Amino acid sequence: MLDDAEAMMQAVELAAGVRGTTAPNPWVGCVIESVDGEIFTGATQPPGGMHAEAMALAAAGDRARGGTMWVTLEPCSHHGRTPPCADAALAAGLRRVVVAMEDPDPRVSGAGLDRLRSAGVEVEVGLGADEVGAQLAPYVKHRLTARPWVVLKLAASIDGRTAAPDGSSQWITGGAARADGHRLRAESDAIVVGAGTVRADDPSLTVRHVPGTDPLRVVLGTAAPEARVQPALEFQGEISDLLDQLGERGVIQVLVEGGASVAGQFHRAGLVDQYVVYLAPAIFGGDDARGLMSGPAAPTIADIWRGTFTAITPMGGDLRIDLVTVESDNPRGHPGLGRAAAAADAEPDTGSVPIATVGLTIPEEES
């Protein structure tokens, strides 16, 4: 028989396997064990397809009766593109359902759990909440604020420089880090760059060398019709308004890959949820090389931004450093926001590698 923790971690891994394919729906994993020990699994399909619970229940059929389900997010209780998963669980005759986290979507938000409990199903909530809260943080933010999770990607030398004085910057990091950057693109629903970057580098901003779908390409300003970033959404205005518009389009996560000017704008506006910095063991050795951000810095040491490290991961010869903003007033106190920040208070796990790099190929010399 499956151990609860083991089963939930299997569900977490199933959810991770469909990351980047489910938006605007959450990426969820589900494991079902029958009374005689048979195991059935499911993960959320692309929009219009089956939810994780429905996938696992379909695989189990009549063998689900009397069994146990472990699922990373509360089963939905409303009719959308698919029928309610809570109803499907009841129809299958499950005896016990273990849920990592309540769904923050106002259409669910405990209603699925209540429906199961009122029908006599044994329901437990909270197992694996830390892992799932971090995994689903972009989804939680979108449901609570109607805005996407903002990831700012940066690549720099160890002395914090992104380009030489003549503007040359390809390549500061090695192939593994660049391939991991494409994985970030695949996990994101939109990617944002400035018009200056488009003019200077003519990037395509597509997903290559890893499985995934190209994100919506957004240019702050205008891009020439023949630019490789086209077709793109061209935007002029306040970047906070852009996030509102992207949220309305169902964008759960946006990746900012702009240059120093765009990076500085997002940072100073306090709109970045997660910083991903790739550091190369290289040194420019002077103050005339370009920095990570341009624009006015914090005027005093008391005003500098401070976040918390959530992971430091080797990427070939480089390092990937993940930082998150520490939110002191998370909306509704939901565990999905601030889970990564809370992890900083725990003992460090120096052996953890949050993103697998095995099998990544070195990208062609193209942005």
C-alpha cells in the first residue's frame, strides 16, 4: 500500500510534468490506489481536456471504488469546460481523498472539499502543502490578484555585468544555462522584451532545445514588421496595465527578458515576483561594462530591495540563483503566495536541484 507522503510526492511530480501546457488552468497531479493496491495516475491536460482527477478516475474505472485519491489541488466543484471533479470522485465511490492545497479560485475555494465531506468521504488537507504551494504560486497569484506571476530573467558575470562596453554580450553563460532559459520560456505563457532589445538583437523568443510551446511575445514599444519577434503584441503604457491585460488573457506566468532598462523598470515598480539570475564565472573587471539594471538605484542602503534565496543550482559551469520577493501581506494569507519565502527560514538543502538539466542540448547562437 502507498504511503501518504510517497503518493503525494508522486502527484507533485506528475503535475510538474505538465507545467506550461495547462494555462489558464492549474497544473495538477493525481494518484489513486484501489483497495487491492493497484495504482492509477493522471495529470491535467491542455485546456478543454480532462483534469488530473478525471484522468486518474478514467484509468481506474470501477477499481476506484473504496480506494484513496491523492491530489495536489482541491477537486473543482463547478462546471467549466469539463464537469466537476468532486462529482466524479463521488460517483467513483472513493473512500478517502487527500488534498495538498485548497483551490484559491473563488468558484471552488473549499466548495469541492465540502461536497466530498458532506457525502461521507474522508478528506484530509495539507499534506505536501509547502511543495505544492511553491509549485502553484503563479496560479495562486493569478487567481487572487488577476495578474500573472512575473519572472525576471538575468544573466551576468560574477561582478554583475551583462555586456561589454561595446555592447557585445553573447555569450556570458554557457549552453546549459541558456537551455535552462528556454525551459523558463516553455513554462511561461508570455515573454516581454523592450523595443530596444528587438532592434539591437532581433531575437525570435521561441522555445527551442526543450519541449514546449512558444509563449505570447510582447514588445514594450513597436517592432518592425520584418522583426523575427513578429507576430507580437506591441504595448505602450504603464507596465502595471500590461500585467492587468495579460491576466485578463489568462496568462499565468510572464517571463521578462528585456535589457537593463526593462529590468530596471519592472524592479523599481515592485512588479517582480521571482528573479532568476544566471551567474557565469567571468569577470569584466571595470565599471564601464553594462550592469544588470539601468536607471536610478536605491538612494540609500536602507532603501535597497531585499528578497530571499530559494535555490542555487549548478548549470554546467554557471550558477542559477532564484530569489523571490518576501510578501508581508499575502492576499487572504493563502499558502501559495510566500511559500518559497517561508522556506528560507528552514534548514538549507544544499543538494536540491529544482530544475533538471539532464539531456539539455547547447542552444544555437540565437536569442
